[in-house]
Amino acid sequence: MSKFNQIAAFGKELMALNDMDNALELIAKEAKNMVGADRCSIL
């Protein structure tokens, strides 16, 4: 999957969420996946 498709799929998934806590968890997960990191922290 290209980065553009990955970002588009992430945006669609993010817009479908109603809860901020779930959104932050999704953002952290996607940031890890995009850069290949083991951990991600959102302050």
C-alpha cells in the first residue's frame, strides 16, 4: 500500500471515530506504523 493510500485510509478511520481517547490511540498507532517505530507517545 502506498503512503498516500495509507494516509487516506487513516483519515477515513479517524473521521469515523466519535471519542477523543480512541482518536489519540489511533493517531499514535498510525504514527508508529508510518515511521516503523516500536513506541509512540502523545503528550
